[in-house]
Amino acid sequence: MQPTIAVVSVSYRSEAELASMLRSLPDAASVPPLVVVADNLPGAGSTQQVVTAAGGLYSPMTSNLGYGGAINAVVHDLPPEIEWVMITNPDVVFHSGAIDRMIRVGRESDDIGAVGPLVLNDDGSVYPSARVVPGLRVGSGHALFSRVWPSNPWTRRYHASATSTVERDAGWLSGACVLVRRAAFEMVDGFDEGFFMYFEDVDLGYRLGRAGWRNRFTPAAQVTHTGGHSTAGESAAMVRAHHQSAERFIQKKYPGAVNGPVRLVLLTGLRLRSTMAVRRAGR
């Protein structure tokens, strides 16, 4: 049987994690998928050997295109029979039957554009992989107060359903592991490559929703994200990158002069958070 699904991942000296992810694929899908790994740092490690040993295709990038840019480049060149693209970080391990279950959910309705699994951290806790896209009130309150008043009602509301294990529609699904309908992904032109890292998944989910597609979360499919806690020790540079991407998303969601006051409030809160977070990261 010709595969109708491709598993696409991006490596940046990720050989050890990548090998574990590739080993988990045979039990996750009853029909072997096409596997393609983009390498954003070719020639610096053994990514090519790891990928080819697992029967996958190795795709070296000409430069570091970032996560979204590398995924877009691979999806663009996939054969036409590929209907579904399983986008995954290299540090994800698929549980038995996970891909089959996501495909099954995606085929339940023609308007489902993306399907996300229940993502577990390596300690067994639930990673918040399916969230709402915050509106003006929740977004403003969360941006302004989440660091200085963590229990504020806006932040509580934003996080309320993030770790729920009930199957549901979501505003966006974590790009760490998300199955996308290729037609939907291509309709919205894939990831916005202006997000070099962080928020490309938020933006994708938001644009899919605006285009009429549903983002569906299903706990029947499970994966373990071994790097789920990695941001706990992130550097000041990574904190800045995260907040720069958040600013880009706010400017995209609230464009034009009429939304100027909205952007001012949200960006003020975001920059305050960024300053405090950079100081903590630099200690």
C-alpha cells in the first residue's frame, strides 16, 4: 500500500532524540508512513545516518530555516498522494497506535484541518498542547498580570482547559506533535516563516480556524514529549525570542490603525513580562 501520510521532523543536532522518535513509528501506524527529516544544521552530526538507517529520507536545508521554514520546504516537495502530514519534534515518542487514531479522528469530518494527541511529559504529567486563542480581555489580563499575579482570573481562564483530557476542538494545537490535513495546510500557506521559533503553531491554528478548519484534540492518541520541560532553564536569548514571536502574533491578530490601542495594551504587558523574564533568566 502506498502511504497517504508523511511524518516530517526537523533536526538541529538532534540525533539521539530523533533515533527514539523513529523507533516508535512502526507501532504507531499500521501502514508505514513516508518519513522525511529536514536538517537545519547539515554536516554537523550524524542525522543523515540515523534517518537513512530507519528507512527515512534525509533533506538537508541550505541554511537554518527555523522550524516552520524547514517543515514548509519538506511539505512543498512531498509526492501528491500524501494527504496527511504528521509534523513532529524529534524529541517526541509515539505510543502504540497513536498515528492511526489521529488519522481516524481527522477522517471523521471534512472540516477537520488538524488533529493533536494527548502529549505527556517524560514524568507522565500532561503537557498543555491544546489551547484557546486568547481574546482581548483574557489576552490583556494574561499579558499584564501572569508574572506578577499568577493566580489572576485571566491567566486561570487561559490555562483552564489546556490540560483537559476530553476530546474537543481547540484554538490551536502544539507544533511539537500535530497531524495536519495537507489540503488545509497548503490552503493557509503553511507556517508563517516570519516566526523563526515559537508561536508558529499558535499562528497556524489561528489561521486554520479563520479559514474554516477545525483543530481537533484527541486524548485517544498519546505521545511523550521528552523535551516538554526544557524551557524551564531557557536562556535570556530564548526568552527574548519567545516574546518577539508573541509580539508578531499580536500585531498580526490586531492589525491596522483601529486596533492601535489594543496592540498598545497587549504589547505593553508583553514587554513588561519579557523584561522580568530576561532578568530571571540572566541570574
